[in-house]
Amino acid sequence: MTTRASMRQLLHVAVFFFLVPSVLCGNLRCHFRPILGKGEIIDPLVTECPPDEVCYNAVGRYGTSIALTASGCMPKRDCGLERDHNFKGVFYKMSYTCCDRPLCNTGKDHHVPAVLFGRERRQSVHAEESGA
């Protein structure tokens, strides 16, 4: 009986190590950045999306000014939508654009305006990486 129980345990381990990764791997990989306010810049994390999700970049506007950005994974059905989003007690109009290629939401050209001395200055992750 112990040999049969050992074989059963070995089978369960084999299924876990060989079947589960093949089911979980292969999903779309995207850059993730939480919602960032004016002038905030962080290096993105790479994340693997759940099945049926795509990469997105989001822009939050307060009036006509871009005030927030974010990126990550979202369901395909939510792409192209605009939603009101409360961030630190202020409502912003968030709009989402999607793409479905690996790491397509790089955000290198994704700018958040930073207002310094009454003038708008543009900052980007790419500029920070290059030392500009």
C-alpha cells in the first residue's frame, strides 16, 4: 500500500511541476506602474497578465491638463473606455489605450507634466534613464 501511495504522490508532484506551468506560462507580459501624479517617475515592473487581458497605458486628466499616468494589465473589454477616478480626493477622467504585444506599454514616450516656477516641464522615464 505504501508503494501505491508513493506513486500517487509522485504523480501529483509530476502534474504540478509539468502541467501547471504550461497552463500559467505564455500569458502576455506588460509593464506595470501604479497611478502616478505630476512629476512622479518610477521604473516599471514587468508583470504577467491573466488570460484574456492586454497591456494598457492610462492618462488621467483634470480639465485639459494631464495629471496622472498608469500602466499594467486590464480586460480587453475595458480598452478605450473613459472613467472617473478618485485619486487623493480629486476626481480625474482616466482614459485607457491598449496593446496586445509583449511589453508594448513601455511608456518611454509617456510624459507627466511637472510644473516648476510656473512653467511646464516634461519628464519621462526615458529621459531619466539616459541622464537627461
